[in-house]
Amino acid sequence: ETGVTQTPRHLVMGMTNKKSLKCEQHLGHNAMYWYKQSAKKPLELMFVYNFKEQTENNSVPSRFSPECPNSSHLFLHLHTLQPEDSALYLCASSQDIGDRGAYEQYFGPGTRLTVT
Amino acid sequence: GESVGLHLPTLSVQEGDNSIINCAYSNSASDYFIWYKQESGKGPQFIIDIRSNMDKRQGQRVTVLLNKTVKHLSLQIAATQPGDSAVYFCAENPGDKIIFGKGTRLHILP
């Protein structure tokens, strides 16, 4: 619907598991983002990729590992997560213009992650 | 510090009435503001934006007002409908990234 798709939509994993979240954008944008959305908290920016280069890592624990093989695809690799990592993980894309950073961002539907 | 907040976490409005959702921002350097709507089970969707050289912008049934003097942003929804039920976020861009507020949940009363 928005041109940004995410899979899976729901994921339950144990603390010792390894899983990956996938995001794909069909909008021709040059920037992609991972956000964490927890109840009653603002959206937390995790990672930013601009032209496939990581430009921001907001002090995210190393158990989250992003990968951006091209400007249309973004992955978030997960391993040895904690129960407090349970949240909605949102991917977004935008057309980044110069050094002003992002303007309008288009979001995917998110992956609802539950860590048991 | 950086913060974008909303005055009320929840707002209940009668169907057909106008809704006003408020947001306070703290960064004077912000020159671009956005309102997003997030329905249950979906990601945030862009509603309307405004640049700091404007104080009002209208869309279809929505109006955004910007008061830079008091760092206040509001979203007005005319003739609120059941489909407007969602969480509404304001966001600001102080120069290099977008910062989101916590959100207001809009309930529509029959």
C-alpha cells in the first residue's frame, strides 16, 4: 500500500534464536531506516542507510545487526535478544536531499516481534 | 534536549465534530514538521506537512497550524469520521533527521 513491505509481519523467538527481518521499498528512494516502536514511547530511530551506507547507529545493542545490500532492501538480523526487545519494528524509506536529512518518510506495516 | 511531545495521550471526539490534536516541540532549529496517522496493525502514514515559513496549511479535511513563537503545532480534522480513529504523531526535522512525538490516540464516539 505504501510501497514499503516488511516480512514477516509477526515473529516469536526465543532468546537463543537467530532471525532476520526483511524490508523492501518499491519507491526508488535512496534512504532506508529501522525504527523500534514500544508501547507509550516515541518511535526510536535505530539505523539509517543512505545510498547503502550506514549513516546513523543510535547506540543500538550489537544483538541487532543491520544489512543493506542495495538501496531497495534492508535487513535487521537478530540474535540473543532479550524480552525487553519485544516491540513493533518499522522500516521506512525516503528520498534524502542533500545534507538536510530526511523529509517525508514512507513506512512499512512493521514486524511485531515477541521475545520469549 | 530534543523532544517532541503531545499534550494528551488520548482524545475522544463525537462523530461529525472537529478534532484538534496538539503537539509541542522544543527545537528552535526545526523548520519542517509532519503529521502522521497510524491505524491499528499498520505503520505510520503521512497526512500533511508544513515548513516553518508558513503558519497554516490545508489538506483534504485536515489543517495544520504552526506557531513558532510558542513552538506549537496542531492538527485539525474537520467532521471527524470513524475512519479517523488512529494514533496521530507529530514529527519535526531540526536539520538532519526526523524526531517523532509520542502520539495521541483519537477515539471516535458514535
